[in-house]
Amino acid sequence: MFEPTNFALRTAVDDAVEVDPTHLGDAALADELISVQAQVDRLCGQVARLAHAAHRRGVGTADGSPSTAAWLRRRTGMREGEARAAIEAGAACDRVLAGTGNAWRHGDITAGAARTIVAARVEGHDAKLSALEPCLLELARDRADRELRRACAHFRNLARADGTCPRDHDGLTISRTYAGRTWLGADLSSSAAEVVLTAIHELTDPPSESDARTPARRRADALVRMAELALANLHAGDGGPTRARVAATIVLDWITLTAGRPGRFDGASSATLHPRDVDRLLCDCTVSRVVTGPDSIPIDVGRARRTIPPALRRALAVRDGGCRFPGCTRPTGWTDAHHVVHWRHGGRTDLANLVLLCDHHHHVVHQPDWIVKFDGHELRVLKPDGIELLE
């Protein structure tokens, strides 16, 4: 049954993507766009349903993934935040909001409306939300999006105000965009948001004719200034606040310094280092040097010891740039140095026998029958069934 369904879906999508918008009039183009988006919404509902089912069954653990969300990121390209949201939406529709799930998958309501209803869920109040669901679905079917958002927000506020359950936990999401930049997303209570927003407001430069920065850019600069002040205050007990100092490993060659090419910054989160950042960091920071050979591979600092000396750890960070387990993107600051051939079995503590792995994947490769092969450059990981994991 799966193969025909999958085939029919691919055929329908093939037909849809063959439509050339240049051959459509304005009215036909509008109808086609709305129609395609409606089907995309329906598929999002099915993705949520399947994602929750996969999460319940532990699909993805056979590949060594730390979570279903991480497995979806690796296998589908979804961001982990998107994957977690799909799993949570599927769980809500499966356990509490069955009518919302059915209406979502059958195209009666939009994906945005479905997610708004799902977001109204408050722990300990599922029965009340289920009783309210028909009213919320009526608003969703009527495309009364503003009224739906207000109704869901009102339900959340009432549920949290009765004192029967704690407020939602605050959260901060940090992720890398497809363009290689860093995205921060915060979900804060009113009191927590007031503290953060007040601090940002106090540190945001006022607009002026000589300042061409957008308001968003000025707020971003204020956020960075907040972090700098916080780091500076960590040193207040050593004789008063000082400039925050960043301990980093900067990988530079002569061309980087003289021709203005980007270098590399290897800290808790690896990133590209712009030449202007080189100048800034060299003003007031702790710099460690890594010497590389002609092929840009760090030279071996070989020590016949079990513990990883700091110089070797820096060299590993330069070479690996984070967890080397296939498909993992966790940065250097999250990793441990793994002996491919264990110290007890005669393995050396040098670059040819060490590889960086995050804590989860370090545990995975130490499980029975997992095989790790490393030639100093390429890492190969074989599952217990002998199948090699690919990037």
C-alpha cells in the first residue's frame, strides 16, 4: 500500500511543478498559487502525523541519532526546530485535538490555523482544550485568523491563571541559517521579556542622521553589547569590571593577514573570521596559535599520553571543526576527543588516532558492534548490521 501511495504523491507533485507561471493569466496564477499552497498545508498535517508516529517508535535511533528531530534534520534537511514543532503538533493532534488533525489533513483549515490551535495547549488542561476545539475549528474554517489567535491566547491565559499548573518554561533557540548566519529565537514570559526588552532598549543607540543602521541592526548591536557587559562583569571580583576577553584559536595564514581573505575562528562555535574581526580580536583577547603544514593539515603535536594536551585539542578543533559523526553538525565546544584505537589497546594520543565526537555520538560509537575507521582524514562509521553511515 505504501508504494502506490508514494507513487501517486510523486506523480501529483510532478504534474504541479510542471505548470509554467508565465503561461498563466493573473487570475489563473492566483488560483494555482492558492491551490498548491492548500495542498502543501495538507501535507504538513500528514508530516506532523508521521513525525509523531516515528518519534513514538524511536525511528532514527538505529542510525545513532540523538533524537527524532536530529534524525529528520539529517535525512530530510529540516531544521531541528521545525522537526520538533512537527512532532509536537502531531502529538497534540493525536492525543487531544483529533478534529484539528483531521481538518488539517483534509484541507478544511490552513496549516497556520492548525498550529495556532495546537499552540493553545497548556499542560494539565487538555480536557478543557478538547471541549473548546469545535469553537476554535469553526473560527479556523471561517478563516477568522485574528479571532482564532485571540481565542487561543485567551484560553492559554485562563489556563495559566488558575494556579493548577506552572507557567510555560522559557526557551531560547539557537540555530544556523542556510546562509551560515546565527539565528536566535526566544520564547519568554511577560516578566522575563520585560527585563530583556528593557535592557536592549537602554543599550540601543537612538536614531540619528549620521547613523545609517536600521532599527533591527541597532537592536542587534545592543544585544551584543549586553553580552559584552555580562562577560566583563564576570571579572568584577578581580579588581573591578574589565573588557571581556575571548579565549580563541585563530587559524591564520600569511594571505589572510596581508590580502584580506577570511580566516577561521575555532571556539565553542566555529565560524568564518572576517579580516576586520581579526583586527578586533587581536586588540584584546587571548590568542592561541596552530601551525599547519603545506597541505593545511595541523602538524602532529604527538605526546605519548592518554589525556589530550591543550595544543593537541586545538589542533583537533582546527582539523575536525566539530563532531565528525556522519550527519552531525554540533560544534567543537560540544565535542570530546575519541581514541579510534583505544588507549588500552595501544592506541596513540595523536592526530592520526583521534577524532572529535559530540557526547551523544561518543556514547554511540562505544556501543557493542559499532565500528569506527579513521585514516587521519576520512572517518567511516559502520552500524552493527555492517551498513556504513553516509553524510
